[in-house]
Amino acid sequence: MLFRFRMYDGSTIDLLDMPGNGKPIGKISGEVYGVRIDDICGNWVKISIKGVSGWISSDHLCGVPWTTCN
């Protein structure tokens, strides 16, 4: 299943190399479609997006495309 990532306030979020206090390996901003979930560890989700895999908090994913997921 593909998900949507949303940051409506113009901010960015770090894509981490491991859950929790991992090192940043990239940034995500705006609204991105086609986010694939590869793994889950507690409140952390490993995603693949635009050829890069990393971890983000599950709070940043939206599985319902017609809502703002707030």
C-alpha cells in the first residue's frame, strides 16, 4: 500500500538512518505521494520514497488521501 506524506506548514522532517535518535540521511517537505512502508518499529516507520529508505515517526503518514489527517 502506498501512503501520502504531508507537511502543510512548510517545514521539513529528517529521514533518519535508524528509529529514534538516528542520523539524518535526507529531508522530506511538502506533500509527497507514493510513500512505501518497509518496516515498523514501535512508533517509527521505515519508508521508501524517491529511491531513498529511512525512518520517520508514524505521525507524519496519512493513509486517507481525501483528508488532512490532522
